[in-house]
Amino acid sequence: MLVILTTFPCRKTHHEEIRSRTTDEGIAQLQNLLISQLVTSRRPFTTTIITCAWASDHAYSYAGPTTYLGMDPTPLTPSASGTGGGGNGGAVSQKTLTAEEKNQCPYGDTRWPPANVSISKPLHLLSDKDEEPIFYHLLHENNSPQVEFWKGPVKAQATAAYAEKGLALPISKEGKSKKQIKAAKERVLEDEAPRAKTEIEQARDTKMLKELSSGPRGTLWQLDEEHLHVWRCIEVVQKVYGAVSLSAERREIFSMFGVGLKRIDGDMLMVSQEA
């Protein structure tokens, strides 16, 4: 069962369409509708989606309602099934994974769902007992058609922030062939890499890029929304050096893992594996 509630100005026919959509495909269509409405009206809006849990245990579960593309100070209401957390990260009911579900997670690492399944619902990570859950949309190895919808904006922000900080060097394309332009881009990346590496180190030192947890499937990281340019720095460093050196003994390859919701709205989550 899926219930979709909206609070934004739109035509009556839109509301009727929204009420009728109860599938993953319908959700994707709804998001396209919302984007279209936002572009037309240029006014913020909030969408709350409430649904059932995919699976949950001590490591991850469906987060319940979430807010898209809007700034709504009202606490989010828990789902009827009790699997959702409140706006302040209230208690979340959980169930133990079956042996079959656990076996789908590589190495028995159940911090997030198995690879290459379609997850359109918000999930959460549990950290230390005294900390609130971290709610997010999963990007990593997620076959949901909504992944590009979630990933696009945060990746664009990272690229724009990288340029705004003067980290992106200009490339002259005038009078050059495609092969020459490609070679010029590679040289520019090599020139950008040292500063990009320094930005990554500074983000770690100031805890703007912080390690959340480690396990057989990799290390999870949280990147503050004011430092999204660091993601582009990581891309540049990995293209030039193949991996990010975190210490003399530790080299990691990073991938985008998820986009934050609720209290970490706007933050990026990443996962890394040893190089």
C-alpha cells in the first residue's frame, strides 16, 4: 500500500493523478510531474511518501516519510506500519532478516540492501547508540529508476561548487581536434589533482568528510553539504592517481552511496573500498 501526500499549488487533475499512483513506476512518473510543476511555478513544495518496509534489521530499514525539494519545518509523521522515524529520529520498529535475506548481502554485511535490487524507499543507517539514525536514499548498486533523479542534483552541485572555488582549470578548445581536446583535458586534470588532494585532506581534518562505519562491503562516509566540491575532488584524484591516499598505508576507491534526508538533508553519503 502506498499513500502520497502533497502540499504544493497544482491543478486538480494533478491531485487526481497523484492519488492513483501506487507503483514504483508511478512514483517515478510522479517525480517527473513534480519537477515539471516546480519549473513552471518556481515555488517550493513538499512531497511525503509513506509505504511499507522492504526489509529491516539492526542495520537498515525503510525510513518512512521523506521530503523532496522543499523546506517544511513540520516534523514528519511516522508511517502507519510503525517503520518510520519521526522528524527527530524517533524509535524505529525492526524485524530480523531471514537467512535468505542475509545471504543476499555479500559477506553477511547487512548495513544496506543487496546489490542490484530496486530500492525506491528511504533507508536508514544506525550508528552509535547515542546517535540518531541517518536517513538516506540509496544510490549505490540500486536498480531503481529514481536513482538518477536523486543523484543528478547533488552531483551537479558538487561540480558547480568545485568550479566556484577556482579548482577547475580552463581548457582552450579553439582550433583543436577532438583528440587534442581530450589530451588537454587529461593534462588539466593532472594539474588540478594536487589541489584536489589537499581539499580532501582538509575536509577529513575538519570532519566535513567523516567516516561512519566499516565492514566487509566497504567504509561508509558522510560529506557535509557545504563541502560537496570534495566529491569532484575525489573524482579528479581517482582519475589521475587511481585511488585516494588516506594515509601511507591506506588507499581507497570511492563511489557515491546515497543522498541524505531529514537531519542530514543535502549531505552526500559515499562508500569506499581498499584499492
